[in-house]
Amino acid sequence: MNGAAVLLERDGAVATVTLNRPERRNALDAKTKLQLRLALEDVAGDASVRAVLLAGAGRAFCAGQDLAEHAAALRENAAHAFDTVEEDYAPVVRLLATMPKPVVAAVGGTCVGAGLALALACDLRVFAEDAVLGTAFGAIGLTCDSGLSATLTRSVGESRARELVLLAEPFTARQAVEWGVAGRLVPQDELAPAARELAERLAAGPTLAYAESKRLIADSWGRDLGATLAAEARAQARLGLTADHAGAVAAFLSKRRPAFDGR
């Protein structure tokens, strides 16, 4: 893995995907975006992986798009400089948000632009108390991408999202949590173990139920109440046929702790 822009490590049922450009605050260049997509596709399709941890090497999570590479793309062909939004960023965000297993983001240091969008696309977040977040796009004359216009708005509300996007001012992890961005705050030196502990807890849980819950929550924004009730009923019926559910009910009745294995 020497020289890799993204590291992938499996340890038990948890896979850790690490952005590995610490000298660039894990900014996303073409190589990093490709390797990140391939790593996420790998773990999404690996039945032995029951939870995923997304992290950044060094003291930053992700500084967003590598602007040096972006400037070169503008000089070469400005009309195609933003092809990367649909070709690279959209697939990565879709994988994080929809893979049938929980994804935890370990967010420390810089987390701005597309980096913030990646963190918000994950299911759960653990923030280092010294993390600095920001939308950043407006500061360089751009608007949101990577799903941020939706995920940020759903987290903090429309009025706050407008303020954060239009003013593009940095904010702290503590402010983010106070405003509604769900996440746990820990000291910087506790970030890695706390995020790992959370990922391991999820990996030991009812991952089939987690997958159904992710789909229901994501789809609820575009459905009316009747469609939501019907979708919930279908999901419950599918889960009712699983060994995980039957075992958990039996464990409850016999006052034992349930064990889940994703069947």
C-alpha cells in the first residue's frame, strides 16, 4: 500500500478506508477519487464487512477538491473541468449513503467542501473537538456539489444551510453538533479509538435491519405518508424472515443478549 492515495484495511468485520494524502490535508485529486470509489465498491460488496470507517490520515479529514489539479483542468478545458462532479463525486457519495451497511466518519482537523459532503453522506460521525468545518464553495465562486445542498439542509435546516453556504465561513465541530449535525465530540487524541469502537458496535449489530433503515430514511424525503407506511411494511416483512430477527426474539424471551450474523 506504499504510495496509495487511499488505504483499505480489514480488521474483523470492520473495514477502514483512509484518505492518505496528509501533506495535502487529504485533498481529492483524480487518483484519490478513483481509489476511494474502488475501495468503497470493494467493501460495499464484501459480505464479511459489516461496518465501514472512513477517516483521513494525519490531522485532517479532507480539504475537498485539490485546487491545484482543478486549476490545471480549467486551463486545459474549462468546459469539462467539472465532469468530475458526476463522474467521481456522485458515485462516491452514493456508495457512502446507500451501501447496505453502516458507515462511520472519523472527522478531525480540516473538513471542508467535498470533505464536508463526504462526512455528511456517512451514517454516523465522530468529531474531534478541534475539527474545523466549512462549505467553502462560495469562497471560490462555486455552489454545492456531492449532495451537500441536501445533506446539510436536512442536518441544520434551510435557514442555517443558506447562511453556511452563502457566507462560506468556517465553523467548529461543536457548533455543527449544536446546529443539528449528528455526531459525537471527543478530544483529538481519542478520535481514532472512539470511531473504531462505534464501528465495531455497529458491525456486531443487526446489519440487515440497518440496511433496510438506511433505505427507508433516504427514500422518505420523496414519498408521501401512504407510500412510506407501505415501504415500512415490506421492509418489516423481509426482516421478519431473517435468522437475525428470530434469534433476537428468542434471546429476548430467554433474557439473553442477542447475537447477529447478518442472515
